[in-house]
Amino acid sequence: MKLVKEFREFAIKGNVMDMAVGIIIGLAFGKIVSSFVADIIMPPLGLLIGGVNFTDLHLVMKAAVGEEPAVTLNYGTFIQVTIDFLIVAFAIFLVIKGMNSLRKKKKEEPAAPPAPPEPTKEEMLLTEIRDLLRRE
């Protein structure tokens, strides 16, 4: 039972929930980037290099025989996924860089010094005694 309690405390902590939300948003962002690369970047790039569709690039290692499919090395898909990764990594880099610069600005703002606490009755009495002793 202690293990279940510890796990529940861990799972309910704010950091775990924030991480879960981040992963979900990251997955959705990954789909957007994949579509951006596949539908916007790769067609013009393929056109520039002679009308090549990167997802169709492959090397046949063993031809199809009857109902058995061909064995292919799909290096075009690998190229497209690599470009997806580079775009996602660059976007995350920019977001983190922006967050870090905001944190630095926040830390640089000087905080107002706290007001000194009111002296207690005992401190005021001791101050009066000290002042009386100095006069004599």
C-alpha cells in the first residue's frame, strides 16, 4: 500500500502533470511539422532536384515474388523523417531560448529591500537606557 501511495503522490505532483501536457502538445506539434515538411517543403525540394518524391526513394534488396512483397531499403522516408526532426529540434531550441531570456530578465529585476521590522518594546527600552548612559 505504501508503494501505491508514493506513486499517487508522484503522479499528482505538478511537474508530472506539466510533463504530460507537454508530451501531448509535443505530439500534436510533431504532426504539424510532419505535414509541413511532407506537404510544403518536400514537394518544391523534390521539384528542384528533378521531380523526386522523397518518400518514393528506395533501394530494392529483394524483388517481389508472387504474393511475397519486395524487401526495400526506404532511404527517402529516412531523409524526410530527418528533416522533420531537424525542424522540430530547431523550433524547440527557439522556444527554450526565448524562455531562458525571459527568465534572465526576470532575475535581473532588483527586488525592493524588505522594510525593517518595528522594534519591540524591549528594544525601545534598551535603546533609551543606552542613550541615557551615553549622556552621563
